[in-house]
Amino acid sequence: MIIVWGSFEARADKVEEAKQLSLDHVRRSRKEPGCISHSVQADVENPNRLVFFEEWEDMPALQAHFEVAESAEFIESVTRLAACPPTMKIFESTLTS
């Protein structure tokens, strides 16, 4: 399984727009093949910061997600709304249940 953690801080005047774009992206992404989970949360300590947590079956599924045109459009949009560059970390889980 592949785990993705990411976040960005929206400019104060763009938080609501960022939340809506993020929800749209999460809901669309959940329908993609290989998506186990995809969520967005508001940071309790910083209301302008949104945090994403994703689980994907494998790296090919995540790569396919990155190739979806709407995913690229989402990154471009949140980058324009961000107070600083977004961050993303990708981890591969070797744990089995």
C-alpha cells in the first residue's frame, strides 16, 4: 500500500475556495481505481491549513491518479491559493494485516 500525506496553507482570503476545491478533489479521487481512502482535514491549530491523507493499492494506481487531468488542475489551483508552496510525502507500507 502507498500512503500519501500532503498539506498546504491557503491565503486567508482564499480558505473557503480552497476547502471547496479540496473536497471536490477528494470526492473525485475516491472513485479512481486503486484508491483505498482519500481525505482532507482542517488543521485545528492553523485554520488556513488543509491536510490530506491518502491510501492507494500500489504505486501504479497512484501514478495513474497523478496523470488524471483533474489532479494536475487541482495542484495548479491550490498552488495559486496557497500562502506558501504545498508539501507532499509518499510512503510505502510493507505491513500486512
